[in-house]
Amino acid sequence: MTVSEEVARPERGQVFHLVIRPTGGWRSLDLREVWRYRGLLGAMTRRDITLRYRQTALGVGWVVLQPLLAAGILSFVFGQIARFESDGVPYVVFAYTGVIGYNAFSSTLTFMSTCLVTNAALVSKVYFPRIILPLAQIGSKLVDFAVALVLYLVLNLAFGVGFHLSMLTLPVWMALAYGMALGLGLLTSAANVSYRDVGYIVPVVLPLLLYLAPVAYGIEEVPTNLRAVYRLNPLVGMINGFRWCLLGRGSLELGSTVYAIVFTVLIIVGGTLYFRAHERRFADVI
Amino acid sequence: MSSKAPSSEARIQVRGLSKRYEVEGERAGLLSEAIVRRLRHPLRGQKESFWALQDVNLEVGPGEVLGIIGKNGAGKSTLLKVMSRITEPTSGEVELRGRLGSLLEVGTGFHPELTGRENVFLNGAILGMRKPEIQRQFDEIVDFAGIDRFLDTPVKRYSSGMYVRLAFAVAAHLSSEILVVDEVLAVGDIEFQKKCLGKMHSVASRAGRAVVFVSHNMNAVRDLCTRGVVLDSGRVVHDGETVDALHCYVDLHQHRSTAPGVFVLEDRTNNDDHEGRLYLAKLVVEDADGPTATLRTGRPAAITVHCEGLPKPDEVFTRFHLRNELNEIVLASDTRMAGPDAEVSGQVVTFDLEQLPLLPGRYFIDVGLGMKKTRAVLDQVASAGTFEVSRDDQYGADYQQYPQDGSIYLAPRWRQGTAAATPPVTPRGG
């Protein structure tokens, strides 16, 4: 944070030498410093996973139940009532593949946006690269994702969807989901330190995005004249990609995929810069 | 500055360090409010600020235990926060030679749902320890905390004492070359506090470590620190011997004395606790010959409190505390103690001590006014006045005083006991 110079003095071997000075302007991410604190990142991640999966039997159950319920409701509304197309697979499975991608993004972002404020005691008492806190949210969400994925395999087998080569691209879509969440999480968590209502705005806006992205319906259902505007939502390419990857059918839209990738890169860079610029004030304001 | 290790060897060097805080606008607010504010006053920035630290220069060498003392808001915690990189300085710099570890407020970074074992690793990581480092010292930490039976119990079931012990044990085993301790010894039982102080002694004496210690416990500062720094309004006003620092600290509290034994309290600013108006005007310490700065053990003395502008003097009580150099209250009195019939309410009240029961040393007087009915505080001044009890042969026995003699003077009524049943005590002399 406040390191402007750090030199291991060769003549004294391991002696840690540090000069703390005021810094100004935009700062790049000090990856070496983050790496030095990888132990803390690990410990925080373990803490969250332990807490989530130990506390209650329902904790694990909830991880399985939540996406299943969401997919069930969406398939009832869109499949049974609105009777949308589902690429020839049962609507529950169709909706579930959208929910999986959407959840990976939204649950990570939700926890990231408040992580600095919930850990205010740590932020104002101990030094560590603050970016550790949002990063530490990813681990337990990845475990949730793995559980949801296992459930998908069960659905896949039960409904005979079959396995496809497209499944090998899963890491790409995961990188997009977690990358977008991280970039936006860095922005919102830093903003939430100064403006507490950001923590309330995020959970209000996220469910709206659920309907503005192809979670419960395919892109084909969107009127052609609106698609250009619709595709401004970077979640479109990411969620469509998840579905294409998991179902092995439908179409992979090149334009929205490239747009999602560019957006992810830009939001990570922008989020990091914003976070780093505001980091030095966290302890004073929080 | 005082004599120190040569600067190239210092563990901590603070040079011209200043820190400014914005009073308004820096605190957490609402985004919506901020937007509205910006729309209403597009050009006005929030400018009000104050300096928490001003041009602080310090050095802490290896093996030193530096005590930092000062009133609330003097900048002690800010200084530690800058040193430990929690907040950035506004100007100046701090140079550290060695890893810095902080002894945190108890339980920071502990999670109640996790077991003792899990919390040791989590807390160690938060304090900057590596996993193998924690593993190596794990048994020692558990042993020091004395919680081995409850290692796999969630810490939410721990007693507060166990909690404190475990938290301290982790931090005490930090292998950093610089240790920062901020007012953590205020909790825990006496036994454990002693153990912690002992551990800190050994930490500091272990080759080349430096400890920075902030506390309001003057006993702890006196016993532990090899050097003392006094901060006042963000500036270093003393840097040197611990004992001198303690004296300097108590002097800071003192109010203006116009003549020996006369303390004028009128030109107080808002830094003392009071509700609304200022009523306490003057405090006078007297012996048989009038106002004085020096009293003598066993001789008459009087403390007079003058008030101004009291609306209903009859409904007001006055009280005072006497504190010794270690900030401990040694005695107190209150006009209500004289009973409802004693007419001691009013603008001027005097407390008479026929025989001053205090041993030689420096004493400080806190005075306060309150409403008899509601017990509400009207006005109070900490360390409104001070006096010295002069070194004197008060026992008439050529006795050398020990620090452990306390503050209270008792006539030395000793007599020879016998192995047989003891007769009832009768005062000698009269």
C-alpha cells in the first residue's frame, strides 16, 4: 500500500528494508507484494470454505438447492407459461446451464462488493495488500461452482443430454464470469468503503441483470431489432457461452463473446486502478 | 533528541512525519448523498482538516522498548498506523529495518465459529506469519495460552480470558524484528498480564528487536520501556528517559497556575469533558500559611474550588479526586459525603485535611461539578491542579522510602507481639 521502495539489502542477507512515504496518483498492482501475502489469501479462502461447509448441513444443501430452485422456477415461467424454445433439451436443464454461469458471476460479485466493510476491523488494524480481501472471495465461490457442476452432470445423465467437445472450453467461460465479478467487485468494494449505499445497490441491480441476459431464454427469443442493444450487456456473451459449452448445442456468438472478453479485461484493469487509487484511504474512512 | 543508536542501525527511523485528516467528507457516507452534494455545490470541496501528526522525528534502535504516551487524540495511534502501513503519511517518511508485526486488539481477525486451532493459523496469517512458521511454533503458542484442552472447540465457546490468552499467544510468537503494541494489555487477568509483560521483555531482549508500546497504563510503561516519547497534539514534546516522559506526560494535563497553588481554569478550550457551560473557575491548594505548591505529610492542607455563574448553587455538588504519578486515584471526596444538612453547596467550597495522609510525591487534582438530583455532570476538569508532597522525615525515623510504600501515610504504630494471646490494640501516645 504505502510502499514506495523496498530493497533487500544484499550485505545483510534477509533483512527486510522498507521506506514508507506518501504516494500519489494511480498505482499499478504490486504483484510481488500480493505474492508475499499468498499465505493470507490461502488462510482467508480456507476460512470461508470451512465456515460455509461446516456450519450447517443446510449450508451444503443450499448450494445444491439454490440453482436447482432457480432453474425450476425459470423453466416454469419461461418454459411452461411463455413456452420459449430450449434447444431440444428439457427446459430445466436449459435454464440450469444459464443459472450456473449467472450464479458464478453474481454470487462472487455480491460477496466482493461488501468484503472490505465486513472486514473493517482488519482493514483498520492490520496491514496487508487490501486486494487480498476481494480475491479471497473467489475460492469459496469456486467450491460452490464445483458443487453446482456436479449437479449438472447428474442432470445431464438423467436427461440424456450427452457430452460434447465444447465442454473443454469451460475454463474460458469461468474466467469470464470470475473476471467480470472481480473487476466489478474491485470497483464496488472500494466504492462501498466511502459510500455505504453501494452495498445495497449491487444486490438490487444483479437480479435485474438476470432477466437482461440469456439465463432463462435463448438469445433467439430476443427480437432482432433489439439484439444490438441487448448485446451491450457483457453478461450475454458469457452466459451464452456457458450454455453452448455445457449443452453442446445452440450457437456460439463470436461478436458477443469477443465483447465479453474485452469487457472483462477492461473492467479488471479499471477496477484494479480504482481500487489501488482508493486503497490508501480505506483505513481512514472505513 | 536523546542519545540513541547510530541512525544507520536503527530499526525504525521516522523523519518529518506528518499526517492530515479531513474532518468532513472523509467518513463513509452515501453515494446518493455525495451526488446530491456535488450537484448542489459543484465547486466546493470539503476542506476542513486537522493534523494528527506534525513533523514527528523518532528513532528506535535494536533492543529498545519505546513507550509512546499522550492524551487521547495526541496522535499515538496514528503514528502506529503509519508505521504499520495501515494509513499513509501526508508528508515525511518512516524507514523500517526488519519485518513489523502488530499486537492487535484482542480478537481482531479471530472468527468465533472457527476452532482454536484454525484461529491460530488464520490469525498468524493475518499477522503476516508463514504457515511453516506457525506450524513450528504451534505447540509453544498453545502451551503459552494454556488452552490445549479446547483446541478443537470453536472460540465462541471460550471464556473471554481464554480468548485473550490465545490472541496474545499468537502475536507474542511473531518473529518480526519490530513489534508494535497498542493498548492491548488493558484486558485479561493480572496473572496473564504479567506473563505477557514478561514475554515482551524477552521479545525485546532477544537480539536486536525493537518494540513500540502505546499504553495508558503508566505502570506498564514504567516497567517495560527503556525510553519514553510524549506526544501532544501530534508533536513530540519529550523523547528520553521513561521516568522523565511520565513526568512530562502528567505536566501536560496541568492547567495554568498563576501563583504557587493557584490554578485558573477559565481559559479552557473544548478539550475537557463538560456539558455546555464552564463553571469551574479556580482551584487553590493551601497549607496553614496560604496557597502553596508544596505540602507536607501529616500537616494541615486545604483544597478550595471556586465556581462562577452557577445558576442554582444549592443544587450542585462538588467532588475531587487525587491521583498519583501513576495515574491511580488515591483518594476522593464529595460535598454530598458531608450529609444533607451540611451547607456546603455554593460558588466556593473548601475541603480541609487536618493531617495530609499522603506520602512524598507528585499529586494531581481532578475536580467536578454535578447536579445533586440527577447526578448529571455540569463541568469537570481532569488534572485541574497539582501539588508536590515534599520529601520529609515524616516518620521521624530516618526511613528511606520505597516505591512500594504506596501513597497513603499511616502513623507507624508497631508493637512487639507475644506468642500468647494478644491483648486488644491500644493506640500509643494519643
